[in-house]
Amino acid sequence: MRLISLGVRSDPVTRGQRDSYAVTAEFYDVLQAERDAARVLDLYGEDVEKARIGVLDVGAGTGRVTVMSLATSQASVHAVEPTRSMRTPLMTRLASLPSAQRARVTVHPHPLGEAGLRGVADVAVCHNIIACMQPTERRALWPALAKALVPGGVLLVQLPPADVPPRRIRRVLPAQRVGRHEYGGRIDMSPAVNRIRTRFHYWVRSDEGVLREDDETFWMWPVPRADVVAELEGSGFVALPPRADPAVLAVQLKPR
């Protein structure tokens, strides 16, 4: 089984998880954002650099794709982030940018289907979101993306796992020091029939011991690459040649 990157971002279509991520939002940047920043530049940077109309960051989370897009292109950027707990660090990060960059980014606090975006971008990125969407929600995302992109626009999708893992998989997050405290965590991915239970366990320690621990659980829905391609074709997309990293699927919106 190929694992996707495990930074969790929010559901860009429905309201169901709008208050989720309250625990993870505190720990994400300190434990995962530096690695994720390098990854999004590697996965999407060349495409984003070519954007001329706009870049659409769907499920923007704390803003790594958004900030990368502002840095590597001169196009407008639309960051879709309906979850308040994730949108708060996103806005804080944008507030620290030069005013010229802030002028090019719009944050949409609604799911994509409610944001009313039509033809605003020629590049769209779905990073770390598709795996955490129920199948009906995932299929509802594609037509909303087709409306938001211009004909010929490119969509880059980080693919979900293709299947359920045969056993539990654990990943330990490298601990980080912040003043007198150390922050750390781990991720446990466990099979659960046709889903993957993904449990994030976080802790904060001082020299005297553990100060506090927190947990948050997310569900992931595996789907084979061919099924994702077929769904996208139903919304007017065609597959582009495979990327160097098979974790990313690139498709293009056909002329209407």
C-alpha cells in the first residue's frame, strides 16, 4: 500500500466536519508544516509557476499550498478553507506576508460548492484532502472544481491510498522543541473494513515529564487511481501523462 502524506486538511465540500481539527490545528505547524512545505513545492511548484489566471487551493488547511502559490506565481490565489480551527492559522500566516502578496489571495470560508467560484483559476490543487472524504463527497467535488477552473485548466490531486492496509501502521512524528517544552506525536493507521482509521496522538513534555496529551481521529476512504480518473472524466477532465511522483494525479479540463 502506498501511503499519502499524513498532514490532515479539511473537507472542502460539506459542512459535516467544519468544527473538526480543533486538536490537530494546534500541533500541525510545529510538527509537520516544514516537511509539508518542501513537499508541496516539489509536487506542485512547476505547475503553479505557470498559472496566469489564478491558483485554487482546495482545503487550504494552514496554508502551505497557498503560501507556496503566492511565492512562485504572480496569479491570484483562492484558498478554500471552511474549517475555523484550520482557517485561523491560515489567516495568521497570511497576515505576516507582504501587503502585495496578501492583495492577491482571497480566503473562502465556505465549502467549494458554496463559494460561487466560476472560472477563477487555471491551476487547482487538492493536497491532503481526498483520502478523508466520503465517496459521495469526493464525487461531488469534481463538478465544483470543473466550474471553478477555466477550460484547459490543470487539476493536481494527491491520490488516496489505493486499498486498506493489512495491519496497523505507525508513524512517529519528529519531536520539536519550543522554549522549555517539547512537542511530539505519532500517527496510527488501522484497517476498519473498507476504511482506514487514522488516529493522531500528540503530547507536550517538559523536563519533569508529560504535561498533557491529546488525540484526534480521522477516517480515510481508499480508492484506486483508475476509479478517481473515471470519476474525473465524468466531470469533463482528461488525464495527463503520469507524474514523476505517482502520489499525484494530473488532469485537464476539456473545452466546454
